[in-house]
Amino acid sequence: MTPHQIDLVQSSFAKISPLGDDAGRIFYGRLFNIAPDVRRLFRGDLEAQAGKLIQMLGVIVTDLKDLDALLPAARALATRHVDYGVEPSHYNAVGEALIWTLADAIGPEFDEEAETAWRAAYGMLADEMMAAAYNGGMVA
Ligand code: HEM
């Protein structure tokens, strides 16, 4: 990712974070629409989960400039996700639901350049998480 892309990700996240749980609700609505089979994995309170997701995304977005801090936390998060029943194919659905949420919440200001930056950020993170969780800790 270029420094400019990191700026774009951070500035677009700043537009959705004030929406808090509402952004989380949009996200889960979309996720369960495109991947109905993952609904059964969420056993806890979805309201609380929506808040946690946005909070965790905030940490990730802040730490994009400090990958030494971000990657160990992301790998540990991915390992916990194996216990939640998450499979590699689910990462794509979550990425698409995330992009959709950003576009829905931000509107036309979420332009092609911002979308490309988010795809780069989520793709990098998902690759690291999947490598840690499903390839015995080796980055593919
Ligand atoms: C960047 C990617 C992701 C982030 C930042 C994220 C964030 C979180 C956080 C913060 C939690 C709370 C528990 C914990 O910290 O261990 C959680 C739980 C969970 N996540 Fe994720 N997650 C991501 C990807 C995914 C994917 C791809 C799936 C697949 C559907 C998923 C499904 C779940 C489930 C099922 C739980 C447990 C919910 C429950 O107990 O009801 N997550 N996630």
C-alpha cells in the first residue's frame, strides 16, 4: 500500500466510525445477504458484535502505518476465528460486505480510488490472517 492509500483508508474510516453500531448493522445485514451460511457462526449478541467489529477496524486502520504492531494482533485474531468456525472462503464475503458498507455509508465520496485502497488494505490483512490461521503460521 502507498502512503496515499493509507491516508485514503484512514480518512474514509473516519467518516463511518461516528455511525458506530449503525455501520455494524449495515455490515452484518449485507454479509448475511451475500453469505447466508455464515449466520450460524454468530452465536453471541450481534449488537455487541457490531460494536466490536467497528472498534477493531479502528485499531487496524490506525495501525496501518505500524505493521509491526498490527500483524501480530491480526494473526492472533485469525487464530481465534478458527475456533469460531470461520473458513478461508468467508474472508472474501467479509471483504465484500465491508466495501459495500463503506460505499453505502459514505456515498459518492467513496470513490474508485478509495475503494482500491480499501481492497489493498483488507486484502493484505486477510492474506496475513489466513496464512497465520490455515497454513501453520507461514505466510504463503
Ligand atoms: C479483518 C477481518 C476481521 C476482523 C477485524 C474481525 C473482528 C472480530 C472481533 C474483534 C471479534 C470479537 C472476538 C475476538 O476478538 O476474538 C470477532 C468475532 C467473530 N468473528 Fe470476526 N473479524 C474479521 C473477520 C471475520 C471473518 C472473515 C468471519 C467469517 C464469517 C468472522 C466471523 C466472526 C465470528 C463468527 C465471531 C464470533 C462471534 C460470536 O461469538 O458470536 N470474522 N471478529
